[in-house]
Amino acid sequence: MTTNPTEPDDAFHVFDTTLRDGAQREGINLTVADKLSIARYLDEFGVGFIEGGWPGANPRDTEFFARASQEIDFRHAQLVAFGSTRRAGAKAAQDPQVKGLVESGAPVVTVVAKSHDRHVELALRTTLEENLEMIRDTVSYLREQGRRVFVDCEHFFDGYRANPQYALTVVRTAAGAGADVVVLCDTNGGMLPAQVLDVVSAVRRETGARLGIHAQDDSGCAVANTLAAVDGGATHVQCTANGYGERVGNCNLFPVVAALELKYDRRVLPAGALAEMTRISHAVAEVVNLAPSTHQPYVGVSAFAHKGGLHASAIKVDPDLYQHIDPAVVGNTMRMLVSDMAGRASVELKGKELGFDLSADRDLVGRVVARVKERELQGYSYEAADASFELMLRAEVEGSAPSYFRTESWRAIVEDRPDGSHANEATVKLWAKGERIVATGEGNGPVNALDLALRAGLERIYPQLTSFQLTDYKVRILEGRHGTESTTRVLITTSDGGAEWSTVGVGENVIAASWYALADAYTYGLLRAGVEPADG
Ligand SMILES: CC(=O)SCCNC(=O)CCNC(=O)[C@H](O)C(C)(C)COP(=O)(O)OP(=O)(O)OC[C@H]1O[C@@H](n2cnc3c(N)ncnc32)[C@H](O)[C@@H]1OP(=O)(O)O
Ligand SMILES: CC(=O)C(=O)O
């Protein structure tokens, strides 16, 4: 029952609610500027609708609507205001909340309505008939005001189980009053795909209304439930970027649109948009200030990272053997992880990724595999330390590891002072380009002092390292095995302001392990910068 003359009846809607339901996630607190920035990313990605928030519910959402239409030249999306049906016993035309929706200026309004009889009686504290009247009146009023209206039927699936006739009457009432789409909501997120398929198919059959789906992820089934609803006849999917949302989250936009485009062969995004998906997902994560999930389907950095040796050996023949799609299609890349689960193929493919053709030297590849396994047994972990792996690989390929300095000794001292403060000092004694260097550093911890001493000692000889910055530092104490002492593993990430690289060090204590990881970090950085190796 489409009432929008500009759209064919079978038009498919990708409706994003990151700025409304996504913002209901614990830990997300968006400014108006953040919301504007996310809206730009979503429009660029090509979603059809952006639900911007609840105008009138808080000053931030009201300001967002005032500014979004002025400041953003939407190319693909229409802005949607969210609100509820009018209050019981009032008139929609006089309801301040409904007026706020009109005053937002948004061309589309989503109205949340009760569709579960128990919610009407307990939460709204009104009659079933008055709830229908609230829906009828609110939708008609908004239509008279020239708005396109979608109705979100809250708790629809639970309501349908409890009282199917009432739930169906709500759908008919909303559609009859002029709602373009009636959205069936799994508000508590407890449904499973087979149930969603059954209910959506039945509602479509019984009412003929145009249906949408809004699935919360409490059972971990939001994406599957959304696709099941599409199978049942829904043509409008509500999702959020990276699955942000109330409680555990909402339906993740990215796997849904990827599935629709790549597996249902349905064009739901503008041409070329899918290849931007990984970048857009990470950009939105940056704006909401949450680290992008490494294991998110399609867009996570681990989504196409292969660790098992057997996988690598098949991928060497054809990547399709262990990948459901070509990562480039969604703007991601395949990565090979080298660890003690690697075989020859893993090392060969990793070598290729790093620019080495190892295919002709079976013995060398075998030696590298053996070395990786032996070092991982000691506590090293190369899958998160590509730079240390490359230095080790180069040592095998080129006969010796690239080297820029030789260590005579180092020491780090922590002084506990009577006032409870600590002084951290380090001294390094090095040889570089034939010169003996003694340098000291004072830092906010012993590792920082060691890093500063190393930097102070080498900076004059290798000015390139002034741009290096330690950006991440992780320590893990590894249990001793078979009666041996425990050891410490340190992973360091270093940046030169553009690229980042990670190194690993293992030692009997945290400072020794840090030293090895730091030495690799500086060595690899100088190599990357194109500096000719020159040992002490
Ligand atoms: C499933 C969802 O995620 S829906 C979206 C939920 N999002 C939010 O709630 C975020 C924004 N909300 C808010 O800022 C506030 O809750 C407001 C401004 C909307 C309302 O605030 P208040 O007026 O203080 O009311 P409060 O939040 O305590 O209760 C909500 C009221 O709306 C009523 N209500 C709930 N659903 C509906 C509905 N579909 N139609 C009409 N009224 C409704 C409740 O019965 C309650 O009425 P009462 O005040 O007579 O008890
Ligand atoms: C509308 C909505 O957010 C829900 O029912 O979960």
C-alpha cells in the first residue's frame, strides 16, 4: 500500500537508525557535530533514509534537525524524524511531541506505536481501542502536514504471539491511516529467524501492507532475522552502522547490505558504494569513539585474515577456496597471519605480501616455518607483529637481519622516593656507524626512559627516527611451562605519522622484553624509511 507516488511499489528501503537507536547504546554520546559527520558518511554510503533522532526530546536532536537540512546537501538519503504516537486522550494536532516532529522539517517521520496488547494496558495505561485511535490520528495528522510516515510497531513479534488479531489490527490501522511502511519490530530481540519468516509472511498475506523490519540483536540473530523478514516479503530494513544500538545492539547495516547486494543480487546501494563499506564502517567507529571491531563480518581487519596452515595452502591455489567473497568488493583486504599454526604456504603467501617471492626456495621457507614455531614456543607471537616477522624473514633471505646499531649494554633504574614518587632513568651504550654512544633518558616509567635513551642516542646519526612515535604498548605474562620460569611478551606499535608497524619482544622480565621490541621497532622504522643498514 504505497502512498508515495515517486516510488514504485517494489522499491527497497535501506533505513539507517545509527543516530537514533545507535545513539541509545551505552557508551555512545554524540555531539551535534558528530551526528552531522555520521549523517554525511551514511549519505555518502547511499542509504535511503537517515533517522536523525527524536526532535523535541532533547536540545541536541532538535538542533541536529535544524542544522542537517541547512548544512548537508543530501545526495542519496532523506532525513527522518522519530517520535511516538500522540498521548492517550489528546489530539495529535495539539500534542507538543507530535508538533515537534512536524517542526523538525524532516520530510519523513517514523512514529513508534504499541502493537502488543499487554504494553497498551500496562505501559500506556489505556484501552486497546484508544491505542488504535492514537495511531490513526497521529498518522493522519502527519500525512495532512505533508509528511511521509513509517510506523514502527514496537514489540510486534511478542504481541503477535500473545494476540495476533490485535497485532494485525494495528498494522491495518497504520496502513489504512496512510503509513507508507509498517515496520515490525523485534524490540526485545528475542526472536529467531524461522519465527520472523513465519510472522512476516503471515502479516504480509493477511494485510497486504508494505512491511519493514527492525530487529534488536539480543539473541545474536538481528542480521539473520532481518534477512528472514526480507525472505518473508519485507522491503524496508532498519539497521545501524556497526550494529550500535540499545542494550547489545541493533541489526548491523553492513552485513545486511552486503548480503542483499552480493547474495540476493538486489541493488540497494548506489554503484560503487559497497567498495567503500570498510572505510565508512571504520570512519563511523572513529566518530563515535569506539575501536572498530576487528572481527566484524566483511569490514573487520580480521574478516579476511587467515591463520591455519591448511587454509593458506588452499588459498595459494585460489583465495575463493577459503573466502566467501573477494574482500576488495567491500573495500577490505586479505591478510596472511604467521604463527605456530602456519605451514609453508602461509609463509610463502606472507612473503609475497611483503614483497618476497619465496616460491622457488622450499628449504628456506621450511627454515622460516621451523623458526616461527620454535620462537612461538618461547613466547613470541608473530601474527600481531608483522614488522618483527619481516626482520626475521629478511635474516633468512638476505643472510643477516638489517641492522643499524649494536647494543653494548642498557640499564633501567626505578628510584622510589620518600614522598612516594618514582624517578625512572635509563642508560644505553650502543655502537652505530663505528661510533660508541652513551645516552640517558628520564621517563614516566622505566620503558619510556629506555625508549627516550635509545632515541637520544640514535637521533643524531639517524634523524629519520625523530618522527617515530610509540602508539601502543601491550604486555602479557606467559605462564611457565614444564617447570620453567614464566616469561614476558611485549607488543609495541610504532607510527611515523603515516604508517604503523608492530614488533614483538620476549624476555625474562618486562623491561628486557620491551627492549627487544623497541630495538625491532627502530630497526624496522629505519628500514621502511629507506635508510641503508650500517651496523655498529
Ligand atoms: C523501542 C525504542 O527504542 S523507542 C525509542 C526510545 N527512545 C527514547 O526513549 C529516547 C528519547 N526519550 C526521551 O527523551 C523521553 O523518554 C521523552 C522526552 C520521549 C519522554 O519523556 P517523559 O515525558 O519524561 O516521559 P517518560 O520517558 O517518563 O515516559 C514516556 C511516556 O510516553 C508514553 N509512551 C510510551 N510509548 C508511547 C507511544 N507509543 N505512544 C504514546 N505515548 C507513549 C509512556 O506511557 C509514558 O507516559 P507517561 O508520562 O504518561 O507515563
Ligand atoms: C522502535 C524500536 O527501536 C524498537 O522497537 O526496538
